[in-house]
Amino acid sequence: MAVRPPGFGRVGADLRERARDRLLDTALRLFVERGYVGVRVEDIAKAAGVSRATFYKHFSEREEILAELFARLLGREPVAAPPGPPADALPRIRGLLADAATRMVANEQLARFVYTLPIRHASLLGQGARPPVLGVVERMIEEGVAARAVRTDIPPALITAHIARTFEAAMRDWAEGRAADVASHLTLLLDLAFQGVEAAR
């Protein structure tokens, strides 16, 4: 019977994925306990029970851990637009983002950590990258513009950026203890933001 060499194929991939997850979980725990600045690569590797060399097989730097934690929170799977007519784009976006916020805060430790980081999240995602939900938001804005429910004199990309900043502000308010219920706080901030982009009736 042939024996598969260790580290190859599905078994090896599973082991690498588990080691990577262990490093991420350990890093998050240490970041929460000590703050991001107070944790070095050596600390993460030691607490995870691996060498520095093993850490660098999975992550090129500590910032890459942050990016991965952020991606974990935001999700990588495609997001479906809520059903409804294009004329109802803004209420549908409100519901979509409230659902996204509720899903994120279910992973409270990770969500609080990510949204109390003193850095812009766009820098973690990399040039041109954005959360999957924002691609859906922009398509819905475009539909709303075509239906004359959203102002036609503002580019959809700019409206989407405005909504994204509003979402981030609501999440930060919750993470820093200024809002108890993230969904209702986000709804309030979105209502204020939408007043500037909703088409005149």
C-alpha cells in the first residue's frame, strides 16, 4: 500500500489551514488582551506553540494577520441583494446592512477588536478591494438611480462610499460603547445619510 508523504494533498492542506487558524485565533486573543501595538510576531508564535519560521510560512507580517481577521469578520462569500423593486433601493440597503451588522456583532470579540483599531479599514483590504456587501450596495444604488429613487447627479460610487463610511461609523460607535444596539444605531445613521441622496419626491 502506498503511503502519501506528509504535507501533501488534502491532508497537508487541512493541516496548514488548521495551523493558520490557530495563529489567527491566538493573535486575536493576544491583541484583545494586550492591544495590537503590544503584541509581536514572537508573542503570537510562542502562544500558538510554533516557531517564528512557521509563523512566516503563513503570514509575511503582523499586518497580514489584521487583514485576515478583518476579512474573516466581513465574510468572503457573495452577498445577495434583498428582494424588492429598484424604487425601494434605499430601504432594502438599510435592511441589508442592518443584517450584516447583526451578523458581525454575533462574533463580538472579533467585531469589537476590528472596529476599535485606530486605522482605516480600506488600508487592510488593499488597493481596490472592498467587502462583498458593498458591491451589492453599489449595484442597488445604480438600480435606484435608474428608477429615479436616488439622486442622479451624484455618482453611485460616491454614494456607496458615503454609505460605507456611515456603516463603519455605526460599527465603531458600537465597538467603543457609544451605542448599545448596533442595528438600530446603524438605521438612524443611515436615515441621516440617505436624506442627502434620496431623490426629491
